[in-house]
Amino acid sequence: MSRTATEIQKLFLSSPRYAVVGASKDTSKFGTKVLQWYLGRDLSVTPVHPKEAELEGVATVPTLADLAAPSQTSVSIITNAKVTLGLLQQAKELGVPALWLQPGAEDDAVVAYIREHGLQDRVLFGGPCILVEGDGIRRSLL
């Protein structure tokens, strides 16, 4: 049984923990805006960054494998498609329950990987942005 995009969004936002890959010290970038979105809603979020020790006052981890509980963490990805592909492979191995690829984080190779590895039921791609739709989805969960 396949899930609709709305069902995957609800699965994603029902998670007890979140991670953001693609945030940086540049507050004008969408990765940082997505991190700020979680922080502004008092959600438990961990930025994943290979070099920075903290972003927006929150301690980072260098990889998805370093998250406290990857199998209980929904992951927002705001990276270029080549990086996204590697992140999807790691997330699959770690049992990450849901991933939201923000607009621009995928290409044909990423979409092919999602389909070939049966990840369509837990990966949002090809459209909606959490900054636009996140609050409405959260309200629908109450």
C-alpha cells in the first residue's frame, strides 16, 4: 500500500525528533531557514553538518549516523542532488522513518534511487516546502 504525499507529510511531522542537513552559518540560505522553522516551533532538531560544531546555537552532528536515534528522526534535506543521493543511502541503512527533500534537493538520479529502493512511502520530493506547508500539516495533527 503506498502513501499519499499528505500521509507522508503527516508521518514526517509526527516524529519525536528532527534533523536538518544543509543548514549553514549563512542565514539567508534555505537550509538555515528550515532549521529556524523547527527552532521557532520548539521542536527537537539537530543540524547535521560535517564541519560546524553548532548552528543557530544548536550543537551539530557530522553525519546522520551520529544522530541520537536515527530510526526515530525525520530528516529535512536541503542539499544539492549529489549530496542528497548519499544521504538517502545512509538514511535507508539507518532506518530513518521519513525524509523531506526540499525543492531543488533532487534530480533524476535521486528520484530513480527513491523508486528503485522502495522509498516512495517515506520520502517527500518534487514539490512542497516545509516552510510553506509545515504549519498547516502540524495543525491537522492536533
